Amino acid sequence: MKKTADEMVAEATAEIVTLSPDEALAMQEAGEAVLVDIRDVRELAREGKVPGAIHAPRGMLEFWVDPASKYHREVFAQTGKTYIFFCAAAGRSALATRDMHNMGLGPVAQIEGGFSLWRERELPIDPPQPRPNDSKGGTA
């Protein structure tokens, strides 16, 4: 391998803005930010959700953001908002945030420590909604 996943995450993290969970929540409450949960649906069902966050699976994110894509979602066409991405532990979201910045979406940031730190800080969470036959999703 030329580069490990951890090296890629470290490089992305050095290039992007990272906000604490409290900062992200304050921006969301002030109407200044859109929180974007990129975790797998199985993770949401198992662990719960951040109230008011939109779900955009990591595998579809670039397509949902791109206005030229047939999969584009209007939620990513808002102006005057910071898009704040998070996953379970800020690995996938570091890569996603860097990629969204490179695509021209902005301003963008990620949540430090992801959903794990959000939960640890006892910030608001909608309870899990288990789905039948779900297996474990990623935790990066």
C-alpha cells in the first residue's frame, strides 16, 4: 500500500475545519448549520440519531451534493449554511469533509470525535430504532 487509511484520515483532518460537538450543536440551533450524518443506516438504527441532522450515506454523498447528478438532493443547495459532517468516530467524516470542500460545497466542517463524542458529551440523541436482521455497519 502506498498510503494507509489512517494516513489518509490524518491528511484530511489537517486540511479541514473540525468543530467540537458543542460548537456544532450551537450552530445548528442558531440556524447556521446543517448537520450531515454519513453513518450507515444500520449504525443509525443501532445507536440513534442527532435530532435535526440529515442522513446522507457516505457512498452517495458526492452524488447527492453534485447539482449535475441525477441523484442531487436540494438540501445540499442551501446558501448561508455551514455543512457539518459526522460519522461514528470522525474518520469517514474527515475524508467526506475534505471531498465536499474539494467539490466546492461550503463552508464545510466535521464534528470532532463524531457521534461517539456527541453521545459521550450527553448531547441530544433520538433513540435507536432497531431494524430486523441488521448486521453491524462501519465504525470509522
